[in-house]
Amino acid sequence: MAKVTTRPSINDVDYLKIAHTAAVAIDDIIVINGRVLVSLGDYAANEAGLYAYGADNITGPKEAPLVINPGDTLYWDATNAVLTKTATANTKCAICKEASASADTTVVFDLCNEINL
């Protein structure tokens, strides 16, 4: 499963308490009900756990080669387990915080699944 590196504390994230059908580890990315979520712990399949849907300054895998600039809207490509700027067949979920060059394999972003993203 794709992983991100989260920097915020539990007090700095918006989260849901839900059970996922598969086992997950901390910082795994999942998509449930059209929302990109980040696991805040290690959970067995069908175990209720905390999943962030809003958090700042996360570093995650990105499509390469691709230049991403601050302010760009990002989408989760579940097939390739990367963030991308391609909307088609992907889930809108984030805004880029720091420039990411074509050869970079990661991008810093704010996870923001709000309706007005």
C-alpha cells in the first residue's frame, strides 16, 4: 500500500473513525466513499480506526516525471499509488504546498477533502 509521511499531531488533523475492509498500517493511503484518507495507526481488517481526511504538510509519492507547483490541485491515482495533476479517473484530494521537480518522487501537500477543494 502507498505510504505518506505525516508531520502533524492528532490535534492538527481532521479525522474519521471507521473500519476498513483490509488491514492497514500507519500512513497508508486508502479511498473510502470517494475520499482519500490516511491511516493514523495500524489496524486489522474491519477494525475501527482513525483516518485523516484533512491534514497539513504531508509528504507523499507523486507521479514522475511531473512538475507540480504550489497551489496545484492534486488527485490520488489509486491504480499507480501516486499523487498526480490528472483529474480523469482519479480522486481529488489535496493542494500542493512546495514545488516538486519532474525527477522528484515525492510532493509536500495539504490533504483537504472538503467540498470546495
